[in-house]
Amino acid sequence: MEKCKITFYPINKDMEVPVGTPLKKAMDDAGLDFDFPCGGRGRCGKCRVRIREGVVPPSESDRVHFDEEELKDGYRLACTLTVQEDLVLELPQEGVTGHKILIDAAERSMEIKPHLQKVHLEVKKPSIEDQKADWDRLRDELTAVKGDRDYSITLPALQALPKVLREKKFSITAVFADHEVTGLEAGDTTDRMLGIAFDIGTTTVVGYLMDLLTGKELGAVSTMNPQTKYGADVISRITYSSQEAGGLERLHKAIIEAVNRLIGEAVEKVGSRREDVYALTFVGNSCMHHLLLGLEPRYIALAPYVPVTGSTQEMNAAELGIKINPAGKVYVLPNIAGFVGADTIGVILATELDQSSEIRLAIDIGTNGEMVLGNKDRMLACSTAAGPAFEGAQISCGMRGTAGAIDTVRLDDDLTYTTIGDEKPIGICGSGLIDVISMMLEAGIIDFRGRIPSPEQLKGNKFADRIVEHDGMRAFLLASAAETGHGKPLFITQQDVRELQLAKGAIATGVQILLDVYGIGYDDVFEVILAGAFGNYLDKHSACAIGLIPSSLEDRVRPVGNAAGTGAKVALLSAAEYRRSARIASFVEYEELAAYPKFTEIFANSLSFPKKD
Amino acid sequence: MEKCKITFYPINKDMEVPVGTPLKKAMDDAGLDFDFPCGGRGRCGKCRVRIREGVVPPSESDRVHFDEEELKDGYRLACTLTVQEDLVLELPQEGVTGHKILIDAAERSMEIKPHLQKVHLEVKKPSIEDQKADWDRLRDELTAVKGDRDYSITLPALQALPKVLREKKFSITAVFADHEVTGLEAGDTTDRMLGIAFDIGTTTVVGYLMDLLTGKELGAVSTMNPQTKYGADVISRITYSSQEAGGLERLHKAIIEAVNRLIGEAVEKVGSRREDVYALTFVGNSCMHHLLLGLEPRYIALAPYVPVTGSTQEMNAAELGIKINPAGKVYVLPNIAGFVGADTIGVILATELDQSSEIRLAIDIGTNGEMVLGNKDRMLACSTAAGPAFEGAQISCGMRGTAGAIDTVRLDDDLTYTTIGDEKPIGICGSGLIDVISMMLEAGIIDFRGRIPSPEQLKGNKFADRIVEHDGMRAFLLASAAETGHGKPLFITQQDVRELQLAKGAIATGVQILLDVYGIGYDDVFEVILAGAFGNYLDKHSACAIGLIPSSLEDRVRPVGNAAGTGAKVALLSAAEYRRSARIASFVEYEELAAYPKFTEIFANSLSFPKKD
């Protein structure tokens, strides 16, 4: 079969593929962490690449998403491109660079008592007077030292036993979880035991390397979730896994490979080996949880939206194809509901919401804004279909929080903004969007219903000349073509404002319904905990100004960073906390918002912006 | 590479191999269950084949084991033959036919309560008012039905759950062991649950297919242990596994493959499928136990002779590569010592020796004669190095109990014998050997020291003319060339008598030492239990006449057939009996005979035959 060569810039990667190969497939095969937000269906127009050498006739989708100038300049959507000849392609910078993620999190105090324990034993050698079998000999010594009986041993450990026992003259370290010996090491290795707490996000996967003996965090690693190329959000991945043959298996393998890669990176950072890692914990939303474990996620997305499990699940790492110490175990935190996952359990564990006397509200803002309201006596949780606006999707110039994203905006004498990495702007991320909308509201460039007035109506307003027509609708000019990194102007369109209203309205609706069901008002909420990296970047005044968070609670807002990840760390360092997570999952009451009688009314009321006093 | 074709008769198998391939390797590759008693070292001369077409120059070993006539007739040892051209080979009949084995055994009464249980559940469907996750829903139903809490589920079962639950409208059968759900089946399948009890012998592997619901035996299957081609006895297999690269792995795989084959055969016999088999139990001597589990057997054969484990070991069938229901489990009975294995535990379980008030002696006669003496208060076990004489090895015309083997002999007016399968004799098996020696003793053709007198000394004895010179020593003519199946005469040589003396002396020594240690005499022994097929074929009068069993106990001898296999069945049908086997293993005291102070003296005294009254 005839082959073509593809060269990718700026990463300088070459590959050969048969003529007629879809570029998406080639990029998957090449292992590029490239983003196809709509799952490669030619809809979102985000997967743009530029042809530097070679001829590619524009597709129908290309004609929708690019103008004649751009098409002439070689811009094409990667998802509809089929390779017919040798090509040199340029990848957009944000498609291949790392994300800005928050890996520090407020730590809570806790007792360190991990799932696996190690004990060093000096075992008495057998003799003709004492012919006890190797395992019985070891077990009796273990029983003597630990004061516990009924230890069992796994087959792989039993297979290793005779050799390991004799390697250092019957000086041996036993690794065990509960009453099962899962690993054996020659000599005394009780000074080495690492673990990794993973937070599997829809977009980003983060792993925290922990010393299981001291509880110290040794480092963090992160990568883009490689499943992104099969769909940016939970729903498109569920669709992919259900409708594509082998889809579930492919998504499952992709995340397992990413986890294995991150483990390798993490141990390399501290000069350790995979074999020093004995335990992993995982949090993630229900869909990420299911794909990690190879569980069918289809019923999450179909009424009545049930996950496969709402319990903790543990297994040998090898069962999942995860490469750590052969004795290594995996502990997965439980889901609360189809759209309130183990990541929310992580937030509760991290913030100890379940042990609080005061009533607190924890919100994790993302594509689905999950929230929990309550205290030790009662907890309510819900998920709101906020949509991906806060992550930059569905917004005309939206992008994730990577280099070149506008992340804060001020409208004072003039319009000023900052960008991530101090680069020329190429789009706007969630925190920037909330900022600019709140500023536009304050400056009167949006009314409380979300409408952008005409330049005529704004006569006298110093930003009136920024109101233009764009794509057949009214828009606010954020940055001119001259200012931007890609030479194209950035706008906030009327449609963008509507998208933001839907997103913030969804979250405000969730808060309102939880308060209603709980039977309390704003004043009863002691604290609003903002979980997730986004909470740290968010300007809380802006968030309150647009009505994302009730204004009366502005002073009680506390961002806690990646609390879900902290929860994973807590469950890694303490078997008791992990077991507590199972109790939390069955204790939290899940509220299906759409089934709430006054849902439509509350949602409609939440779409408007707060009127200015 | 140039290839040669080999054709095997009488099984009509063809194969192609590269020039220069050792015939042993070719036969291994072809999957022939051919017997190399000495492990293929050209020593024992038992692996004879006959060249029907093609030229093979005789090897040095061939010249030792065959005379000119035989060499001319094309007889060669398979183990030293290298294939240099196309060959047509004839395999001896006993090398490829099935063995005579005993698969019926005295059953004992017991309560049937297998390890795995099934329960059918009609699970309530989820709704928007009841969004409990699939597993939590199932677990709560299971808890309600069984009145037990804290059920967990394996990852494979969890992965199967959403589909299986919806296959028959939330009617589902859960398979569980202890508190772990290991399998799920749509609808009500509680009427189907099979198990197989395996007895892994050094020579023969037997599997008993059992209905786990009724306890009924549905059939039995057996095959030659395929490890035989790597060595006939325990020691040569330990040597092979320790000294050949990948040896342990090869022996392990060979037995697992045989087990998988037998499972297929067993279920086919009754029109079932592998998926209907949920549990397996295994007994075997310590070496077979270790090779089954892939455990290093080397330390069994090195002082102080310790096995890797003396405890029960359970695992998922899949962990061992055994193909049954994915939820299937394997339960392996414990060893007592390096040379007293799980088969002896099986004998104790089957005969309830551990619950007996009277003191009983159980003997399993084989290459290693294992025996247990005692009752519920104390049990002693030992292993005697009887050697393979009772299995026909080391005996000039010895063979295993297959077609054409002389199995009973009488010396009355004339010499008469019977053969297995009523065929012309081609050798003698263990029971025939004991018979003929006892008859020769009675007829005065052997004195009590085991010496065969000269024809002159026997003048007047009607069998005197059967005393001849053979292979440079005195011998007794058992069958003339004209009578035999292969046209060669059969003899009992002076050396054969010596081999038998060593074998029976070893066993008698074991009995004597156990009695001494226990502090009792023959009269205190209530019963002598002969376990193993051999016990059934043995003439107990002959056995006592040669001193294998003390004459005073002749009336108390009870053959029980394959009691080890019965023990495996008992442990399969009852989890409680399986757990009891672990207690038995730690309760039995193992006596190392060679370390017993008066060992040499007792052994020397045991070599002679009992003097006639």
C-alpha cells in the first residue's frame, strides 16, 4: 500500500501512514495529545491545524469554520482531513502545550495509616528437627510479631517465597493488606513505600506521589486526559464508548496508559522505581471512574441515570494493567450518582464537610457543576448541566486556561486584561469570561437580561465604539486583530453572553434547589467552598456580580483548589478515611434537579443577572 | 531448513520436523503422552520404539539395552534418537494406551455445602425516584435475602453487571464465595453448578465431575500426567524443574493443559459447558502440588526437605490459567511435609482418620509409600523411599498396570497367571510381582534372605527347571518366549527380588517406626487402610507373606481405592471439610524416618522375608 509522510510542527514529529488515512487516526496513532472537543464530528471547529506543505482540498466543515483567507493560508480542521499525499502540518500551540493546573491543595490533618503495611521479619531457618513449610514458618512469625492470626498469601507471593526467603538468609519483609500477604522482599525494605493519589479529570489527569510512611507529598505529575481526542466532554465519551465498536475498551486503555506513563514520570522525578509504589487511589467524575475501571458508562446518560457502582472498589493493580509493585493495590473512591462522582466524595473527604457542625456549601465548577450542601447531620448533592462555557467551549473565542488565554479583564478608563503566560491573547478562558461579563454589566454594556445594547443606545458610554456586528450578531470587541497572537480579533458575542447565562443560571439553580430541599436560606450557609482549580482563578466579586454565587455570600467564599485530589491523597494515606468514603457515598442524598417540581421556574429566574442596587 | 516426516504407528500420526531434531522433542511437540521413566537420559531402557521405515544407526545406549537381534529388528530408545531422514515408527502399545485406574471409592456421608453459592434475585428496577447504582441495588437485595452484610464484588463481575442485570429484566443470579460476588448470570441459573475434584498423581491425573447441588458424581476422566515425559518420578521432575532453563514453567504448563483438557472432556461427557464448572479442588503429592501451582519444588528434595506451603491455598481459576466459569475458584489441599503431600490429607479426610477413636494405619503404596498412623488424639505421618518397584520400574520385566501386564501369579501344580486385558503377557506389574515373590517364597524358590537357590539345590522342586541364568545372574522363568506378546521370555531375576526387598523393607520400616514413636504394638492397630488403586489389586495374603504388611494384621486390611481422590471430592462438596483439611495438616506430626535413631537397624531387619512357621 502506498504511504505518505506527515511531519508535525512545532514538535518535529514524523510518521508514515497509508494513503487515505484520516488525520485524526494518524494523530491518535502517533500518540499526540491533541484535542477534539466535539469528538471529531466537524462541529466545534476547534481542532484546527495549518498545512505548510502539501495540498488538501477544503472539506465542507472547513468551509463552515474558515473564511477564504484562512483556507488559502492552509487552515483545516484535523478531524475531517484525510491524508492523500506527503504533508507538513503546523499544530496550534495550545493544542500541544501543558495546561495550567493547580496541584497544591489545602491539607487537612490526619493520621497516616495506609492500606498496605510492611513488616520486617527474621525468620528462623528450617532444620531436620523443624521442617515447617516456608509459608507456615513465615506466617507464624508474622502472627507472633503482629499478634494477629489468619494471614493468607496470594499465589504470586507464594511463588516468589522460597527464593526471596533464602536471598538474604531468611531476613524478609512482608507486604500485607488486611490479612493477606501480597508481596515479599528480601531483607529489610520497611523504609520504602510510595503511593500515588490520582485525580482523573475529564480534561486533565493529575497524580500526587506520596510517601506512605511519612505522608509527605514528594511531587506531582499531570497530563491531558488522552480520552480527550475521543470527545471533550463526558457525554461525547459515553456516546463514543457505546456507539463505536471497541469504544469502551479504547477509552479504558487510553486512561490506563496515561496512568502508567504518569507513574513512570513521578517515580523518575524522585529517583525511585515503579516497584516502590504499592498503592494508588483514584477519584474522578462517574464517567471517568467507569472508563478507568472498564465499566459500561451508558446508563449514566440514560434516565434514570444510574452508575454501575456507588461503592468503593479495590483490586490488584495488575488486574487493571497498572504497572507498580506486583503486590500493589488500587483503591477507587465511590460515586454518589451518575453525575456526582468520586471526585465529589474526594471534596467531602478533603473538606470534612461530613464532620462539620455548620452547614457548608461546596461547589466544583466545571462542565457539570457538582455541589454538596450540608453538615454531619445531612448532606444533599446535585449536579448541574452548566455546560462547558466555563472551560472555554461554546464561547466564540473561548479556550482552556493555557498560554495566551485572557484570564482577567478590567474596564476602568480603558479595557485592560492579563493573559496566561503573558503572551499575546489568542482567546479567553473561564475566569476571564466571568470577569469581562461582570465588567460589561457594571459598565452598562449588558443589561440585566443579558442583552448587549446597540452602539446608539450606548451613546456616551466610553466603550460604545467596541460594540460591533460579528457573525451576524452584536458583539463586544475584546481585542483587536493587531493585539492578538493569531492576528484575528477577539469578541464577546451576544451568543457568548447567552451561553454564560445558561451556565451560571444552571449553577445558581442547583444552589437554590439544594437550599429549598434542605429548608434553609442563604444566611444559614456558613461557608461556600469553591473546589477545583477554577475556584482559585475565579474573581469572587465577579462571580457574585454575575449571580453565579449569591452576592450575600461573597465574604464567605473560600477557594480550596483541587480538593478532589486532596481527598484522593487522604484516602491513600489512611485506610480508615477510604472506608469512610464508602459511608459518605451512602449517606449523601442525591437530588435530581430536573425532577424538582419548581425546577423550570427557578432556572428561568436564575438566567437574568442580578439587578444593580 | 530441510525437513523430515515422521509417522507414528499405531496411532497414525504424521509430523514434519527439521533434520536433526531429537525424537523426544518431536514427540513432546506432537503432544504424545509417551513415557520417559528416567527423564530421557538413556538409562532405564524403557522408552523403546521400533523403526519400520528409515535408517537410524544405534546409539551407545541402544547397544546397552538391545541385543543384535533387536537392533536388526529396528528397536531403538526414543530418548537418544535424532531424526536424520523420513521415519515410520512403531510405538509400543503400553506407551500410548490408557491406564487401568480405580475411580470408584468408598464414599462417606457428609453435608453438602460447597464453597460457592448461587442465589437468584429479582432486583427492583431503578427509577428517577430510586437512582441507586446497579451494584448497590444488587448488594442490598442480596443482603435482604441472605441476611448477611458487607458483600463485595470482583472487578470482572462489576464489569459484567450492567449488561447482565438488564438482560432478563433485572432477574439475575449472583454467584458468591464468602462475602465476595464473583459472578453474575442473567435469569435464574441456580439449577446448574458443577465442580471437579482432581487427584494429580505422578503418573495419572484423575478428575471427578461432581454436581455441587446434589453432591452426585456425574463421571470421571483421567489421563497420563504429561509431565511423565520429563521424568517418571518426583525426583527426576524436581531435577528437571531446577536444572533446565524454564523447566518449572514447562512442567507447570503441562499439568495445567492436561487439567484444561480433562475439564473439557468431563463436561462434554454430560453435555455441559466449561462455564457450568465453578470450583475445582486438587490433591497430589507435594511435588505435584508445587508444579500445579508453579511453586519451586527444589527444597522438597534438599535437606531439611521443606515444601513452600503446608496450608490450603485458594485462588481464581483464571490466575492459574484454568478455563472454567470466569467466577470459578480453585481450592488446593495442604501438604503435610516435603514427601507427605495433599494426597495424604485427602486420605485422612476421606477415611475420617482424624475423627476416629480407634487407632488406624493408612498406607498409600507407591514410589513413595506415605502412611499415617493414629486417631483423633494424635496422628503421625511418614514417607518411605519405597522406590518405583511396585510400579514396575527397576524390575527387569516390570511394567505399569496396563494391558499385557501379569497381575496375579499362582504356583500350584503348575505356574499359572492372569494378565490385564487377558492379553499375551509382555511384563509384570506391582501386584503380580508381589504375588510371584510370595509364591516363590512359599514354594521354596526364594529363601527368607531373598536368595534364589541353584537348580541343584532345588532338586526335586517341581519348578527347579525354571531356574536359569539370565543377564549373568540367577533368574526364575515366568513365561517363555513362546507365551509372550513380544516373543521374549519374562524372568524374575535375583536383582528383581533384591529390588522388591528394598521396596517392601522401606514400607515395613515406616510402619515399625511409626508404631515405635506412637508407643504401640501391632495389636493396638484397629485397621490397616490401603489407599490407592494398588491397594485394591494387591492380594493381601501375598502382601503379608512377603512382609509388606505385618502378618498379624492380615485380617484387618481394608482397601479403600483412591481415597486421596475421595478426599478431594469431600473438600469440593463442603467448604467446612476443606477448612478442616488445613487443621489436619497442622495437627499431623511428621516423622523424618532417616533421622530416627534406630532407622538403620530396623531397615536392615525389614529386608528379609518372614520365616515360614
